[in-house]
Amino acid sequence: MAKLSDEQITISLSKIPGWYLKNGAIERLVSFASFREALEFVNRVGEYSEAANHHPDIDIRYNNVRLALTTHDVRGLTGKDFALAQRINQIVSAKVELVD
């Protein structure tokens, strides 16, 4: 997959609410009501990431999850990063339901 130009990044970033550019990656911070909800969210992101064979950097701090995406193979951002960000936004929008 080809590395995106600055213009392509700007256009793609405008299509994924909640994400911002930082240190050559796109990042998003998502907050939940509890640590358990944060973990459930991370597990759902992990399942999709495995299927897509594209994995975000994930940092969990109690009920806050910070995700960072970049394509390490090209040392920059590609369409894979923005596709995964869109999927993550769908997971966030679904308001993660917990299963006991």
C-alpha cells in the first residue's frame, strides 16, 4: 500500500471524526464509564484488527483508551490506517455493550 501525501492525509482525516494527526500517526482518545468497558472496547478493536491484519498501538489508562495508527512498513500513513480508524469509529458509535 502506498504512503499518502499530506493532502491525502488532510482529506482523509476530515472524514474520521475524533482523530487527529500526531507525530506522523493518527490518534484518538476514547473514554468509557469504567475500566471494564474500556477493555471490552479494546477487545473488539483487537478482533477487527486481527482480521484486517493491521494493528493499532493501544494505551489503556483506567477508563481512557488512546489508539494510534500508522503503517510501519511504509513509515507513514496509508489507506489501511484510515479504513481501520473508520471501523473503530463504528465500534465507538455502537456504544460497546458488555456481556456478562
